[in-house]
Amino acid sequence: MKQEYQDYYRQIGFRIRDYRHAAHMTQEQMAEAIGKSTAYVSHLEAPGICKSPSLDTLIDISRILKIPLHKLTQIEE
């Protein structure tokens, strides 16, 4: 991951967390639904950790949360 993109990944992580909360889903439930570990989901959402999810993972998350993919990837400059 490029250092210059860290803020983008943080924003994506925050969106994942916010939409997961809105869906009343725990990290454990999301992890199970997308076939990842709870630690992986925790790292995606953590403000101090920049995790680079694959496009496949983002699509899985958008489907589980029943939201359009672009809602996770809208970046504010």
C-alpha cells in the first residue's frame, strides 16, 4: 500500500464500521459472513491500522450490508 493512500483506507474502514453498525451486525458476524477472521474486520475498521482490503472483500462487504459498493469507496479529499 502506498503511504499517500493511508487516509483513504482509513475512510473506507470508517464507512465499513458505520454501515456495519447501522445493520446491527457485530464484527464477528461480519467476519463469518465474508469468510474472514474477526481480527481482519477489526483491522479494517481500526483508525490506527491501515488495512488494504481487496476488491473482492469490498464487494462481499457491500453485499452483506446490502449497500452499493460505491458507498464504501466514496473518498473525501
